[in-house]
Amino acid sequence: MNIAIDGPAGAGKSTIAKRLAKDMGYIYVDTGAMYRAMALAAIRLGLDPADEEKISAAGGKADISIRYQDGEQQVVLDGENVNGHIRSEEVGNMASAISVYPQIRQKLVALQQRLAASADVVMDGRDIGTCVLPEAEVKVYLTASPQARAARRYQEIAAKGRVCDLADIQKDIEERDYRDMHRDASPLRQAKDAVYIDSSDMGIEEVVDAIRQICKGRQ
Ligand code: DC
């Protein structure tokens, strides 16, 4: 069985998907991390995110693969484990900007489909239920209000001892939502057969339980 979880930035997809995968003995596939690795390659080359030709060429050359260490997904870019370099807002924004390009998407979608064909997966992203795994047995569209998502991001960043501004984070989230939802190539939207969950007022366990119930109904 494959489980697809899509939704906007900061909705809690990775926390929920990771937890669910662990409980069910499935493999967790974080597709955003793959776009982030591509973004890191572009940043390191000093590329302009608006330059589709150069970004697509760099994406074509970048060797991206996934491996698992102690159950955690590691993204390998040209032989280097880049997990420690892809979580910044700079990389996230670049990932959103370059993920509009079809050549970047084709390459990563193929990698994601290979992974799902080889194991039971919980895969999160923006286009999993609509494009990567249209036949997934369980599809969830997980969202929360922009205010709730910004507050969660703020807490995450503050917990790491970094200074940040809540209003800036919310603005960033809203811009990213807009770009991810309005691009031509597989925009973020709810698949027709996806279950909609608004987690604004739900705890992690509550959301995990809700998805477990959906899975039970499909087994
Ligand atoms: O989930 P995330 O914040 O790590 O994703 C970073 C960006 O990558 C996101 O803003 C859009 C892009 N992305 C995508 O286009 N399709 C996916 N399946 C996953 C991420």
C-alpha cells in the first residue's frame, strides 16, 4: 500500500508522515528534500532561479539519490550527504522557485516512482496524489491556516535558538503557497480522491490517528 500526503508548507506533513511510516513499518519518502537538494546545487553554482535553461541543465547533471540511515532518509547530491544543508529558508525558497520547471520535476518524479514501486511508502510533497502516485491507496490533503503554520515554523526556528520574525515567516509561507499552487507544472492541489484534513486545531497524535483510520478502511 502507498500513502500520499500532500499539502502546503508547514502543515506538518513530514512529522505526520514520518510517524505514520514508523508505526506501519513503511518507508518514509520526503520529496521536498529532493527539490531542496536540487536547489542547493543551484545555489552553490550561483544560478539565478529565473534562468530556466541553466537551472534545468544543472538539474540534469546533478546526481540525486536517497539512502536510509537509522530509518532516516538521507539525500545524496553528487556523492555528498546534504541533509545538513537543505533545511534553511533560503534553500526552501529556491526549491519552490525551481520546482516550477518541468525538467526538474520529471527527473525527481521518476526517482519517486521508482522508490514507491520497490516498497510500501508514505510519501509527502505537493503533487504525490495528483501526479507521482495517482493510484495510491490512501491520499490525504493535509493543511492548516497560514497563521497556525507560521506559528509552528516560528516555534521550530526559535527552539533552535535562532532569531526570527513571525510576520516575515507568515509572508514567506503565503508567497510559497501562491507559487506552489499557481505554477503550470503539477501545482499543489487536492486530488479528487484525497481526504482533506485541517490540522490547525489538531495535535500530531490526532492527525496520525485520523490517517490510520483511513488506512484501516482501505486495507
Ligand atoms: O516540503 P518542502 O518545504 O521541503 O518543499 C520545498 C519546495 O519543493 C516546495 O515549496 C515546492 C517543492 N516541492 C514540489 O514542488 N513538489 C513536491 N512533491 C515537493 C516539494
